[in-house]
Amino acid sequence: MSQNSPCLWSQLPQSISAPCDRYKHACCSHDGNVYILGGRDNGTLRDFWRYSVVRNEWTELSSIGETAPEEVEAHSMVAHEGFIYVFGGTLDSAYTSLRCPLWVFDIAKQKWVHCPRKASGPQSPMPTNRKGHSAVVGGSSMLVYGGFVDIKGSSQEFWSLDFDTMVWSLLTGLQQGSLSPGPRHSHSAMVYQSCMYLFGGLKGLREQRDFWKWNPASYTWSSLKTKSGPSKLIGHSAVAYKDSMLLFGGGESLNYPKNCLWRYNFSTHTWWQINTMPGSSSPDKIHHCCIGLGPNYTAETTSICSEANPKLHYEKFRPFKNKCFPAPLTFLGSEGAIELQTFTLDKCHLKNLSHATELDKSDLLEKTVHRDGSCLTFENKAFSKDGSCTEEELLEGEDEDVSQHLPDLLLVLGGRPCLGLNPLSVWQMTLSES
């Protein structure tokens, strides 16, 4: 994608069975499903939901019981090898200061389970409750940075949780050199090629726009200085996409959310702002969640085709072959029209596709037409290995295979400004190809 390639934004309508709109919640993805927990509307929430991107359908999951989290906000949530790990975000009290606020959800069993501590003893160090921290998966560990810790304010603690042993390690005193991001909360963090990248946030009451890299091989932080890039931001989000980081939204304060989408290229070490297609507008959001889905978003790549099962990507039925590209429209007048459709594949679509004579040629073309005589075209092809499949095979593969081969898209869920008691705000962003 060139620096001039635009993107398309569209809002996905949600049913009344969707969760209410919120901010300071947490999300993660697993096998094409998005999980969302807690956050705030008029108060702190504790509901837990699963969103099927293929069906555009929400399912409420259990959020009660001894092993489930209580009301949480500004917490973190990551998925790793079939489990979801939730950390922090509880209301501060004498009770919360005496324990580690960590909860584990078994995705296969669809229930909260007791958090194992295989090798940790009673004196093992563990982080206390915090809000506005960041948590990312690096290898077989969860890396947690900073956060707002009760009356202590912004923290610079850097923790690692080993998923194999469930033992916490404090990395703050182990890192080499004196450079570090320092006390920080309401920042963003993501992982690219085993390194963790951190941007912006609050140092106490001061907004930041600094950019940092953690190298686990050398246990060092380094400051990444560039001449351009985003301004001071809090409450924004960042995800990995191809050889880049995408950074969206946030603002300098809660009352002034932004809608800028930035891209940082790790190869050229440059920032540029991504423009939107004419007729498309991105939402102003702060304290939202961003989830990248599709083969070019790092979180999904490893689950699609791993070394342990390298044939998975080719031998199973692949319902989607997606392309997104600007295309000139010579047959339209100057006025044009705007038509937005979403990526959905329900049983009706599958039934229609099963009666097609050649699935490789049965394209679902969805176009957004603009007054400047161009459009963004989505080309989704349903096909099987031998070029034909039955309706039963299509429906059988819907839950597992369709979700694993979604087209590349970025979802923005919730955030301020909220819609009150209305269903959660969900936006879809697709980058065009040059």
C-alpha cells in the first residue's frame, strides 16, 4: 500500500441484542470471534459478550460466579492458546490491594476457570490492581506496562506473566540502561516481530507523544524519534498490520476525541496519516477498542497457518478471497450515489452460493461509489479446493473455516462519545490496495 492509498469506513448496524455502548472496556479476538468485557456507560459494567464477525451476531456469556471478574474498567484482555486473560480494572479497596486481579476464561469450555499458579509460592511477586495499563502477548508471556495505581498515580512497573508456569516477573529492575518510558497510563502498546512498541499516554497529568520499543532479547528500551507523526494522545489504540503499526483515535483530553488513522512503517521508520475515501467518514473515538481481523493482521496470521499445521490454509474450504481496491467508474454520471454494505455471510448467502454453477466465478461485489468518479470495490469469492461444494459443506464450514479466512478489516468497538443505552457502536475500516 502506498502512502496515498485511502481507506473506507462504514458503521455496522447492531441488533437490540447487542451490548450497550461503552468506553474503557477491553476486547480481544480468537478464531474470528471478538470478545468484549466490562467498561463504563453510566457506571462500571461486568457483562461479557462474544461477537461473530461472520454472522454480525452477539452472544452474551456468563459473567457471574466465583471465578469471573467483578465490575471492571480500563482493564486489559488478551487471548493466548485457547484462553483469555483479564487483568486489572477493579474498584480500588482494601480487598483488591491484597490480591492479584487476574482472571482466566477457557474458550473451549466457554467458562471462567480458577487461575492456576503452578510454580509460584506465597512470596512470589505479583502486580497489584491498576487501570489504564497496557497488556500484549509476547511469545509465551503477557507483558504489562504502567497503569494508574490508586493514590500512587502513574506507574512505571513492567511485568511479565509466563503462560506456561503462571508466574509473574518484574522486569523494571532487570532492564538494561537508564532509558524507559517512565510512569505511564492511557497509552497504547502492540507487538511486532517479538518487540513491544508503546506510544503516548499520560505521565501524571501530562499528555505524551513519545514512541518506545522494548527488545526482549537485550532487555532494553529505546526511544524512536521521528520528525512527523501523531500529536499528543491518550485513550488511543494500536494494532499490527503487515510491516506496520496502525494507530487510531484518542485525543489530548476526554472531551476532544479524534478520528485520525496513522501508519508507522517499521522498515522505513516513517509515519504518515491515512486519508479516507471521499464520501466516507471515520468516527471520533477515545477509550475505544480496535481489533484487526484477517491474514495481514499479526494476531490472526499465526492462527491461520502455523508450522505445526502448515496445510490448514490450503486444504480446508476457504469461503473468502478478498480484494479491496480503488476502481474508476466511467459509467456513472457526476452525481453518483453512495451505497454501503457490510461483510456478512449468513445461511441465505450460503444457500445462494451453493446453487451457483462455478463458485470461483460467483463474486459478491460490494461497491462504495463517490462523486469523484471512483469507488472502493470489495471482491469476496467463495470457493473450495476442487471448485465445487455442497450447501451442507458450506454450512458445516461456516463456524470454523469462514471465521479463519475473513478479509482484512479493522473493527473499532465502542468508545466516547457514547450512544447512551443504544447498542454498541461498531465501525469497520478497510485499507485499499495500491
